[in-house]
Amino acid sequence: MRKMLTIISNVLRGSASRNGAELVSEKCDLHKLEEGPPLQAVLTREEGLQYYRTMQTIRRMELKADQLYKQKIIRGFCHLYDGQEACAVGIETGINLSDHLITAYRAHGYTLTRGGTVREIMAELTGRRGGIAKGKGGSMHMYTKHFYGGNGIVGAQVPLGAGVALACKYLGNNEICVCLYGDGAANQGQIFETYNMASLWKLPCIFICENNKYGMGTSVERAAASTDYYKRGDFIPGLRLDGMDVLCVREATKFAAEHCRSGKGPILMELQTYRYHGHSMSDPGVSYRTREEIQEVRSKSDPISMLKDRMLSNNMASVEELKEIDVEVRKEIEDAAQFATTDPEPPLDDLCNHIFYNDPPMEVRGTNPWTKLKSVS
């Protein structure tokens, strides 16, 4: 049986306390690495509560987005992240805010962990002026400082991420770039071209494949001759781990970040995870998998439940404390949804703004500062 990097609830010789616990882990699958992440991880009470709150916020935010989409308040493309929360939270806690991150179109969770607010994200989903991209980006195109989206073209963010890593190396600022893609994008030719350049130039880039088992409606077994995505870099070291365990992801990300910062070049991580919703809101998600399969993952591997059980069993938090967090999160989501449905839409005059970073030319795509736009719809 394949060993996974799964931090289990066994506590080392009475090391659990109200303030934290030292937890044991199994080894992860390695490729071209003599040793992997440490087999022990320390989780403090404050960290545990923060991870729980952030993952619950992502979960509730996505469920609210589902509701607003079905009410036709959110339109267009919308890819939800519920089920994969441990990936976003674990990665963010393993790097620095000054590091860089780029991902595909399932980006709401990363927008939050990179510094966006729930109000900004919800308002962007509804196309309102208070959105994080001023209502112009929508679900797939959200950005914050050191977060480059949210990219709608499958796999296209991978070479862009390598470019960010090249800038980090050129500037010598000891920063790295985390570049995420899904198992559906893993067969893209541009990804292998990027591996080659990143390895040749020893770029400080962590390539992360979020393997949620299905590329749109196609299972990984039907789409890939080899599903060992962590070995796909060939000459690039790789590791595969349990992407449903926030501590696993955190420790592996710390390990990978240190690998990059030490000048060893890129590294590849495969996070084995699962999405509860379909590929997007237009996909019911049950024509290519059973409801029983989804329910089994929810009952055995849910990232929020796993963290909650670990904290309770190690006496790091009480049921009442966690319920209080749940209530606060629900209120934050409801307030954000209220803002997202009442904030005004961007004015028509804003249509030609923000095309250039600064000093736009006098004429932009047939318009100038004095052009009066009007809607003909």
C-alpha cells in the first residue's frame, strides 16, 4: 500500500496540551529526493483555530456562491473550491506573504488566503464596483498583491509562474513562486516546456498539481497514461501527499520552499484532493461519479472535519469554541452576500479604464478620454 504524507492524531508521548500538540506523520511518496518533509509537525492552538476559521470561511463562501448562482445573481463561469480548502490554507502557511502565487480558474480560496476579503470576493462574483477587480474580472480573474490570478486558459498560468520565478531569481530577493494547476492541465505541452526551462535556469518555482481526480468530467485514469503526476517533471524532484490534510500540505510546502530558496531549482508537488461540486456550476458533478463516492470522501477525508477532530481529541479547543467560530463565519458570509447584492455595478464610463498600468496612450481601442459611451442593449 502506498504511503502518504498523512499527519495522524497520535500524539508523541504526552506532548498534547491546551496550547498545542506535536503530531506524528507517515512518509510521503518521493521522486529524486533522498529525504522528504519531517515526520513530526507542531500545531499550536492559535494556528489550529486560524486554519479552522479560514477553511470554514472558504467552505461557506463557496456554498453561498452556489446559492447566488442558482438565483442567477452570479452569472457566467464559476468554479467552486469546496473540498480542497486544505490545499490553499496549507500552502499559504508554508510560504511568506512576500512570495508569489499563480493558479488556474478555481481561485476563490487563494484570493482569500493571499489577502483578499470575503466582501471583495463576493462582490467580484456579482460584478459589483466593490469587487476585488472592481467588478470587471468575475470568478476567474481575481488578484491581490503577489497573487496573479485566476487564469481562464487551461495550463497557461504555468509558464507565467515560471516567469515570475525568473524575476525572483533575477532580482535576488530570496522569494519564490508557487505555480498551481490541476490534473486536467497536467498533460498540456506548455507545462513540460516550462519544466525544462525552470530546470535549466534553476528557477525558484514550486509546481503544484492539485489532483482532484477529475479533469472536468474525465477521471485521471481515463485521461493519463501515468497518474504519478509528481514524477512528471522527470529531472525535477517531486513529492506526493495527502492534499486533504492541512498539516501535511503545510509541512510539504515548507520543505519545497526551502528547496527552492537554497538554490536547488524547481520542485514538483502533487496534492491528492477532491472537489465536492462539479467542475463548474454548469456541471452537476454526478454523471461521471456517484453520489456515494462524494459522500464517502465527505465522511472519511473532509479537510475541515479532520482538523476539527484532531483539535478536539488533543484538547486544543472545545466544541463550543469551534461552534462560535462557525457562527461568526456564517455572519461574515451573510454580510458579504448582502453587500455583493446591493453594491452598484461599475459605471459604463469605467469600461475603458485599467487597460494600461499607467500612462495610457491618448487613444485606446477606438476611444479617448472624451468619448461618451452608451449602452445599446
